[in-house]
Amino acid sequence: MNRLFRGASRAAMALALTTPAAALAGTITGTVSDGTGTRALQSTQLRIVELGRVAEAGRDGSYRFPDVAPGTYTLEARYVGADPVRATVIVPATGDVDADIRIGSTIDSSIIVVGQVANQASALSRQRAADGVESVLTRDAVGQFPDQNVAESLRRLSGVNILNDQGEGRFVSVRGLDPELNAASVNGVRLPAPESDVRSVALDVIPSELIESIEVKKSLTPDMDGDTIGASIEINTTSAFDRKKDLFSIKAEGSYNDLTDSVTPKGSFDFSKKITDNFGIAGGASYYKRRFATNNEEMDGWDVDNGIAYADTMEYRDYDVTRKRIGASLSLDWQPSPSTKLYARGLYSQFDDQEYRRRLTFEMDEAPSSGSATTAGFDSQDGEITVTRDLKDRFERQRIRSLSLGGETNTGPWKFTYMGSLSKSSERENGSIDPVAFERKFDDGDDFGVVFDYGNPRRTAYAITSGADIFLDPGEYEFDKVERTTLSDSQDEEWAVKADISRKFAMNGGEFTIQAGGKARWRTKSYNGTFDVYKGFDGDLTLADVLGKQDYDLASIDPVPAKKSFRKYFNENFSSFELDDGDTWQASNESDYSVDEDIQAAYLLGRWDSAKLRVVGGVRMEHTKNDITGNLLDLDAQTLTVLNVKRSYTDWLPSLTARYEPVANLVLRAAGYKSLVRPKLSQLAPRVVIEDNEGEFGNPDLKPYRAWNIDLSAEYYFGRNAALSGGFFWKDVKNFTYVQVIEDYQYGSALLDEASIPVNGASGKIKGVELSYSQVFDFLPAPLDGLLAQVNYTYTDAKGTVLTDGDIADPRRIPLAASSKNTLNVVLGYEKGPLSLRAAGTYRDKYLDEIGDRAEEDRYVDDHFQLDLSAKYRITPGVRVFADWVNVTNAPYFAYQNLGGRQRLLQYENYSWTLKFGVSANF
């Protein structure tokens, strides 16, 4: 990699030396801001009319034209939502010239600085100026929605939807694809994942109040990391140079959840302060405590016997969850000279999750004794029925930290950028009880019966037909086991350095840039677990000793353990609990692993820019090296062997992107590029568990996903603040992964009856269309001139081939995991005077969640529609009160499999609605 980087740099310098600099050339520099001089207008397009040269304003509003011959020129600035501005610039025979530009008068600047209209103008300006296909969410936009984290903010963008966890947005899906196919970064720093078993970052960890913008880049150029097939999600925190005037804002909020009937607090502040003209500091902090409840049903083991469809396991789950988010960001920006800008940016985010779960479980070891098309009845005279009542008391903490130091230096036509960074994520549990179980087995000596009613595919009712007195007696449920998470520690850390060098050449009708760069990333991800399993108690312990009361809406699950009483009982009687050495040994070793992943990258690109055409083409090289360690546990022989695997591979990733504006306000784009997504680190780990001649395996031989991608789009910007766009995307993905169950699996000298192992699929094809419409209806007569709308729709067709039981002669076509065919976002807003209203609806189609051994065992998650409402009222120019109504439609989560010609319930959850209210102030 070092040789390639040095070679690319030498090529750039050689080309520079063969092209003489323009005689007596100067440089035009300046900044672009709104008419009041309050805010920098990022992505304003600047054009020297006489030369056809174009530039784009950076996040601080700055722009730069090097190598401009002496003379008088017309400089034009265009920003969505405002009229074009022209200025005359005289470049002297010697020296440079500054030309600051303000867009909009001091009277109408508010339309491009604050509120819903300003957000739309900013987002469309950045989208329009982008090299490739991109969607943008700005700081103001986040405040317009009742979103609780960054993931929920992102679902408003074109082609973006989210996968929920207990009713709250968690993982981001782009164009209907699996979140594992995305990459996420903060301030240019790649974020590692807190969870031990995924690469995708759960963005619910990051408070939305800390961000300045989010850019979802759906096509790649050579200077970008190549490890994404869905999108590169780039989160930026605030810089002091984003604004031209100081800012301090504060927000206080209450949150009421319908199911818990409780109010919890939220508060945040952020600031931006220029200490001097060349040094500034910006940052903020956020605290959010949210308590909510979840009603849940889960089923497993679906089968058909004598024409009766039934599940052999039925669970009713009651969740009470308290989540806390603490976040802070800090940015330092310094311009020690006109040619150099330096920065230091840090982010800290902490996510605490305290979960209490009470559960009633029925497990039947025989087929039903009776039933119908919609019912199944079980009797203890015909087979054992085990009823378990348990409690989970789990506290989990996730942290994400990032720090970046870098800058840029411009000297004549040369530009150097450089950055060093550290990012670290973790997920940790200490002392969680997961679970403590009390059990009663009903067999042929008991008179016990239960009937399950499957008539409602989303809800399963039960009725006790005999033995109700025993079923409801807490003294009948004896202690079965308690599993304590003594330590669950997932760590993911990455160091990185990067540098880029570019040289611009002024040419007739535009300019040509050659650019080269290199990047090195050193990542270590590990998981270490210590679990204690207690299966005996020296004395009598029944559910009656820790009895509580249910607060569950879907069925009666009394008697239940109290949420907090068992932990106290366990601590006070710890010496009476008997440790199970075998289960403790297995649980504490089977999931441990560590992976080192070093990536070295280099690229070379050429770029042509003119008023009508922009072309970016080049190639990127990424070399990946892994050092992976995991455990082999033979439970039959009670042996543990540490396994280590090393491997490396190299990918060459060419790309070509074109942006063409044949007439004003019509932008055409085309992009072709190759990209990859590396396998989950947890699946790469050589972890093996063998028991009863069956095995579960990791697979260090997994290949990365590799994809060829094509994007085509057209965007039309009309009116003062409106855009219509349409696009087509196509992806040919090789080596997608899935878990396969293989019978008669040869492992070393042993022939296992069955093995479960992640493998690479042959190929998958992804294609789709993306449509978007945004408009501010300020041309309508009052009071309708305050209306605005945003609508986007994405259709995705993603299919692949998997093998059944490893049989190459029996392939089947499936939708790729987590891919939704249809996603739709609709926003209707009204903003006039002090009043701002917004209704936002999001729809996601069903998707395949897990692949089963057969088609009827595949797990699907049903479609989802959610409606959120927001209202704000401006009391004074800087103070607003607001109210948000989240999940107005009480949209549930429903997962199922298709068996016997109908949907069979696997999981159902509902969460009811949340009302948020508060006040915000800017100073």
C-alpha cells in the first residue's frame, strides 16, 4: 500500500510539473452567508461566468478559485430557496482577492436560516451540489420531527427506513437493504459497533441533538472507504465556523408514555462561539430518560399433526424498560494562517438500558389432543406440559466515543488534507439476571389442560380447561435456575490515519484535478463473557417468595415474580444457590472471540469540473488482513481448544461518476463502481460448539460481499424551493452470507449428524427505483402559502439463491435478508408566522428476517406504518413551545412464518403512543 501511495503521489507531482502555472495568476477566495450574516450557506454553487469554472462552498461557507488570470469577472452564487446573486470581482496583476457573498436580504433571510423551509433549502442545496446520489438531513430538520435518536431522524430521507427495537428506531436500512450493508461515520471517523455480533452500528445510541447534518451517500467515489453496498452514512457535529454569529440554545422536554403512565425528562443545550476571528469552539450535551412498556407474544416450533397446526412453545412477555441517553460533543476549529485550517472534534455517547421482563411460557412435548382449523388443545394426560414463569432483570450500557484531529492546507493550486482518529465502542453488562425461572411440570398424574386459539393471526389467546387452581398457585412453581451475567464485555476499537493531496489545473471552460491519497485502519473487536448458572437451592424457594403483580395487556400472566424482589433475595441468600459447573463452563467460553482487522487503502482519481459537466473517475485499492481467535468446545468430552486463523486479501475498486447539468436546474447523474462489505467479525471467529454429535460453527473462510453497482438519476429543481427527482439503481452482489444447516457434516475425522454454519451464497441481484418530491407552496394565496410537502418512495427487488441442507441440486430463490420491496415517506407541513405544524408518515414493506431450513420456516417481519405529529409555536423570536405525538397509530411489530397456507405468529409487540412536550430557546 505504501508503494502504491508513493507512486500515486509522484504521478500527481509529475503531472503538475509538466503543466506550467498560469502566469501572474491569482486566487479568488471568500465565504457565503445569509443576508444577516448569521449562518454559512454550505453547498452554495459558485461560478465564474466568463471562465465556466465552478466551486462549492464548504461547511464554513468558504470557497476558492486558484489560478485565475488578472481581469474583471462576474461571480454568480446559487442556493436553493433564494434568488441567484451576482458580484463583480477584479483580480489584480499580483496578489489574491477576497469576495464575500451574502444571499438574501436582511428581511427575507429567515426563509433560508430557520424553520422547515430553511431545512428543505439546505438539504436540496447539498443534494444538488453532491458528486453522486446523496440525501441530506440538516440540523434544523432534526428539530422539526419528534425523533428520539439519529436512526429515527434518518427515516425521513429518500430511500431510508429503520428497523425497530421495542418500538424505537435502531438500525438504518437504505433502499430496503440489510443494515449490515451500510457504513456509518462521525466527523469522518468510522464508527465501530457496540454489539458483539454485528458490524452495523445501532444509531439509537447517538442523540439527535448533537448533530449538524447527516449525509447518506448512496454512490461511491475513489476517495471514499469502499466498504458499503447500501450507503455511507456520514454524521457531522457542529463546528464554530458553521455559523457567522455566536449561538447558545437550550431545550427542556417531558415525555409521557401511555402504557407506563409516567413522565420522564429530556434536556439539551448546544453552543457555538468564536473566541477570535480565527479560533472557535462549539459543542453541546444531551440527557434523555425514557420509560416505556412493551406487550409481547412469541411462539416457536410450528408443526402440523393430524391436520391440526400448532406451536409447541407459547410465550407471553411483559417488558418494562427505562432507557437513558447521555451525549456530548466538542469541536475546536483554528485557522492559524489564511492557507491552513485545523480542527479537533470529539463525540461521547452513552446508552443505558434497564429492562425488566416477566414471562409466562407453555412448552408441550406432544402433539395436541384436540383442535380445529384455528385451535389446538393439550392435555397433561397425553403429554407433559411445562409451565415456566420467569424474570429478566438486565442492565446494559453501550458507549460510542470518537476523536479526530486534522486539517487542510491550500497553497496555490495544491490542497492537502490529513486526519488521525480514534473511535471506540463498547457494550457491557455486570450482574444481570437473565433469567430466574420458576417451573411446574404437568404430566399424566395431573389433571391439567390448555387450549390455544389461533383465530387472530397476530394474537393468540389461551384458556385453562382444567387444573386452574394449581396453575394459578405461586407456591406450585419451584425454583428451576438462575443465570447471572457476571460479565458480558464487547469491545470494538479502531485507529486510523489518512492523507490526501490534490492539484487543480485551470483549463478552458473548467478545471481538472488530479488527487491521490492513502488511509490505514487498525481495528480490534473482542467479546468476553462470564456467566454463572445456578440450578439448585439448599432449601425451599418458590414463586410465592418473590411474588409480584402483572401489568400486561394481552393476557393474564399472573402469578409473576416482582421486578426487583428476586435480586434482593439472591444477594441475601447467595450461599444457598448451587452452581452448575458444566453449564457455567459452556456459557462462559462458547461466545468468546477476538479479531484484528487491518485495512490499508490507496487511491488515485481524476476530476473534471465545469459549469455543465463534472466527471470523477479512478480506482481504489483496499488490502485486508485478519488475525482471528475463537474457542472449540466439545461438550461431550468437556474439552476446550483455542483456535487461531490468519488471512488476507486485496480488492481493487474502480469507479466512474458523472454529473451533467444540460440546462439550469436539471441535474443528471450516472455512477458505476465496485464495492465490498466484509463479513461479520463474529461469524468469522473460528468458534465451534459440539454436543450430541451436532455442531455450531463460525467460518473464518467467509468471503466478503463484493458488488458491482450502477446508479442513474435525474433531478429537477424548480420554483424557489422545490425539487423532483427519480433514480434507478442496480447491484450484482456476490458472496452474501446466510446460516445453513447441513446434515452429515464432516468435521476433521468426525462425521456430525448436523451442523449449523454461516456460508456464502452464490449471488444476489438488487435493482430498484427511487422517487422524491419536495416543494414549498409559497406561491399559493394566504393562508395556504405556508404549506410544504416532502414525499419519497423506493422500490427494491433484492433476490438471492440459497441451498437446502447444502444440497447443490436443491437451490431456492429468496429475498435478501432485511430487504423491503416498498418504502414510503410522506411529510406534510405548515409554517406561517409563529406557527409550525408537521405530520410525518413512514411505511416499510415486509422483509425476510431469518432463513429457515425450508421456505415455510423462513421468518418474515410484516409491513409497518407509523404516523407522528409535531406542533411548534414561537412565543418570541428566540423561544418556542412544542408538542410531539409519537406513534399515533400504535403501529405494532409482527413476525411470522408461512405454514399450512396462512401466517403463523412468531412474535407480536405493541407499544402504544408517546407524547412529548417542552420549550426551546435560542440566544
